[in-house]
Amino acid sequence: MNVPQLTSPAASRLRRRGFAIGLLALTALTAVSGASAQTAQWPTRPVTLIVPFAPGGPTDVTGRVLGEALGKLWKQTVVIENRAGAGGTVGAGFAAKAAPDGYTLLLGVTGSHSIAGALYPNLPYNPKTDFEAISKIVQYPNAIVTNVDVPANNLQELIALAKKDSKYQVYGTDGNGTASHLTMEMLRERGGFPMQAVQYKGASPLINDIIAGHVPVGITGFPSAEEHVKAGKLKLIALTTDKDYSGNNYPTIAQQGFPGFSAAPWSGVFAPKGTPAPVVQKIAADIKSAMSAPDVVAKMKNQGLTVMPVTLGAFEAELDRERAAWATAVKVSGAQVQ
């Protein structure tokens, strides 16, 4: 039986439409296949991880441990490139302008991506719109510490001391606008006690001056202060995280009259905006896998860091909440950085 051929104009239009739909479907399938192939092949050469601080500090250590673990998974070298300056914003600004191909990543920090937008009036990048937020890596507590001769053994005693004696109405920080500075300002505002900040250029000079008695109280990263606490050279008053993740039962601010108080500096991986989604998703998955390895967890713990991977959308949502909180802290502190 012969099937009559459709030769009317309407039939021709139907055939052309069907061909167009098929072509679009084929194009979409090819694009998906191309993206899958790109993800499967990536990386085909070394990956650069920008660490926006000098070698030797906790952020640098985090980057090197992470880079080694990812290098094993990717069978490619992860090159650590230190670009220090301005609380992490120099390195972040450089990374924001890199090619969005997954071969340049940034180990961003609280300062560069949660605080900087509110602190710097002329920031050379937008912390939210210039990056793909891939994964939080670790967090650590800051700690309120005192000279061993300060007559206070807990937070409430220190606050009472500050309210009645001007000698204890001064505290040192790691630097103007840092997480340590802003955390203490949030606590001071909430607790209603008078304290004036003295700004140091990093943890080492601050800790030395507290031990020497030149400043009675300070707030700094606990990984830098813990050995001095254990040696009896500093007195620990409180950690700034919601709980002590180390399991050592160190006291926290939240446990001492300020329920819900939590300010935990962190490090996390970012890529320039526009990096292909399949590559971003692969990096996030590989980070989660790498950070679950017992040896990686142990290396981070030895530095006083708690592994806490939070990836993609959940990480971005956490960043949005943090930016709002730190913006309030910047306003309360009156901190300004040009």
C-alpha cells in the first residue's frame, strides 16, 4: 500500500518545524555532552590556589594541606601562590580577574568575603558577584585571653572588672577591622561594658605584649594563642565559637551569659565568576571527599582548625548571613580602612 506524501504548505511547515526542534535537541545534547566531557577531563594541567596571606600562617597551612589532598585526587599539581596584603583583599582582587576556567582558585577568608564589603569603601572586587562560592573548608575560634595576673577567671568576672576599673578598659586586637576586633566590639555592645581597642599588626606582637603585661586583655586567633595558654603564659577567658569543637572543654562566650553568640573565622574556596558549573560542582565534590580523609582532618586539627566543609548553595547562604552580621559589627565598631 502506498502512503500518500504530504505536499501542502502546512505539511512543509510541520517538517521544517520538526527539523528545527530536532536540531535544537541535538545541539542541547551536544552541549551537555561537551560539558560532561569538559568535567571529566578537567584538570588537564596544574591548578593555582591563591592564598591571600604570607607563608606560615593558618590560612597558608590550610591551603597547602588542601592543595596536597586535591592534587592526589586530580593527579595534577596544585600550586600555592601567596599574594598577601590588606586582610586578604589583595589576593582576592587578583583572583577575581583570573580566567574563569577552574585553573585559578582562591582560598578566601572571613576578612576577604564576609567583612571587606562593609569595611573597605573602594574594594577592587565584589565579594558576592565576582566569585563562585565553592566550599567552606575549615573554621577556628578567636579567643579572649588575658595576662596571667589579671584578677578575672571567666568572662563575667572580666566584664565586671572592666566596668569598675579603667586599667582593664583596654584590649588588643590583630588589627583594625579584623574578625577579632569586630567580634570584641559585638560583645562589648551586647554586654554593655567599656573597652577601647588597641590595634596590633598580627597575633605575634599582640600575644607578646599581653604576656609582658603591656596590655591586659586581647582577642586573637586561638591557634596562635593555645600553646601559650597550655604553657601557663596566658589565661583563656573564652572562645568565640558557639562551642568548643576541639573537645577540650574550653569555655565559650555563648556559655558565659551570651547564648547564641558565635563568631568563627573560616577559610573557603572560591573561583572567578563564570567558571563552568560542572567544573565548580566537581571541585566542590572533590573538596568534600578530600576533607573527609582522616590524615587531612588530623593535620588541620594539629593547627587548631576544625574541618567544616559547606558547599555551593549552602555556603553562599551562610555567606549572606555573615555579611549582614559583620556589616552591623563594622558599624558598631566605627572601623574604617582606606
